[in-house]
Amino acid sequence: MTEDSEDDNTVYIGSKTAMSYVHAVVTQFNEGQETVHIKARGKAISRAVDVTEFIRNRFVEEAEVENVEIGTDQIQTDEDGELNVSSIQIDLTK
């Protein structure tokens, strides 16, 4: 799998409302994706979990969590140099 094809079925969670991301994931499934990766860092991790649960319980009830990966990403900042930020990837399959 190339990096471009992975990005096609990846939804990056940020500061928008949870329903914006739910819509993005449901759209991916409707376009024929078998697996959608939900990725988040830092404070957005709880929103990623919320999005996953909304999808599983209300929108795509046949969707299942295939895998959950947690980790730490190092990001560069101007003030502090390197900063460790928690990250999560949730893989949903239909």
C-alpha cells in the first residue's frame, strides 16, 4: 500500500465538531472503503473516540474496531524544541 492510498482512507481529527468527522468517515465507507483510519493527537484523542462511538452506535452499526494503536509523537516547537504529544489511531472496518 502506498502512502497516497493510505491517506485516501484516513481521517485526521482536529478542532472541528465531532459530527464533521463522523460525516467524513461515513463518506469514506459510502465510497467503498473497507477500512477507515481515524488519527488524532493530544487533546483531540477524546474527540476521536467520540467519533468512533457515534459511527458504531448510530451511523454504520456494522462497523467494528479492528485495531487501536497508541503512541507518542515528537513535534518541533520554536519555544521548547521537541515536545512529546500522545497519539492514537483507530482502524474501523465495515
